[in-house]
Amino acid sequence: MFFVTPAYAEEAPAGTAETGAATGTDAHAAPAAGEVHTETGVPAEHHGGGVFPPFDTTTFASQLLWLAISFAVFYVLMQKVIAPRIGGILEQRHKRIEQDLDEASRLKAEADADVAAYEAELAEARAKANSIGSAARDAAKLKAEADRRAVEASLAEKLKAAEGRIAEIKAKAFSDVGTIAEETATAVVEQLIGGTAARTDVAAAVAAAQKEA
């Protein structure tokens, strides 16, 4: 349904009159000034006096009928087509989410198992390292103790040999000292008294002096 403005209505008579004159008919005579003309040829008073169609009281019954029909069609379409499709989509997404959650739980369980295995292997490796370190320390202690004992034994033997050598040197020195003392005493006596002393007397005197020392 189309509406024509008053300006168009004012311009329409001239063209319409000429057309009527040309055809010899006056079926579409120009409407009076201010009268609204429509393309359907229905008089303006049949449109409710220019009232907006949805607010026209004469069409309420048809409007309500079409509203009910439209609502019924939309309800059937919603119930039979749209709602099942939406439900199917939601169900698929729900299943996919459940599958993703199950997969995530499985992966988490595998990760936890791997972490537990790694921690167990790490603890075992640390225990082995500690045992190896303890064994190495014990072996080092035993070797050090054996080396110390060997060194002490070697030093004891060397010390014993040195003591024996010192005793020999001391004994030889003492024997040499007696001879030197006898010679010295003889020389002193000769210098003091101007004569020679008996060797036996000098040896006896040196021996007596050594005993007193």
C-alpha cells in the first residue's frame, strides 16, 4: 500500500486531465485540492482517514489473526527445527568438552606418573651416589691408613739403622778418645816434668778418668 503526498496530489490533476481528454474518458478525473490519491485507486476515506495502518481499528481483527498465525508458525519452526538443532549443537559441544576433560585428566595422570617415576629414579641415583661416595671414602681411608703404616714402618727401620750407626760411631769415638787422651796425657807429662811417663801408667789414669766421667 503506497501513500502520495499532497504535493503530488496537487500536480496530478493537470496530467490526469490531459490524459482523460486524450482518451475521451473522465474515469480518472483530478481529485479535489487537498485530497490524497493512491495508486490502487481506492478512495482516501477507505484508509481510515490517513491513520497509520497498524493503528487502524478496522484492521485489528486481521492483524490479530496474522499475529496468531505468525506466532504459531514461529513456534512450530522453533520447536521442530531451531530448538533440535540448537540442542544437537549444545550436546555435541558438551560431549566434546567431556572428551577434552577426559583427555586432560588422562594426560595429567600420565604426567603425574612420569614425575613420580622421575623422582623415584632421582632418589635411587642419589642413594647410589651416596653409597659410591661412602665406599670411595672408606677405601681412601683404608689406603691412607695402609700408606701411613708403611711409612711408619719404613721410618722405624731407618731410625733403628741410624741408631745402630750412631752407636757404632759413638763406640768408635769413645775408643779413639781413649787413645787421644793417652797421647795427650803423655805429651802433657813430657812438657811438665821434662821426661817420659810409662805408657801403662798413662792408660790406667785415662781409664780411671773415663770411669769417673
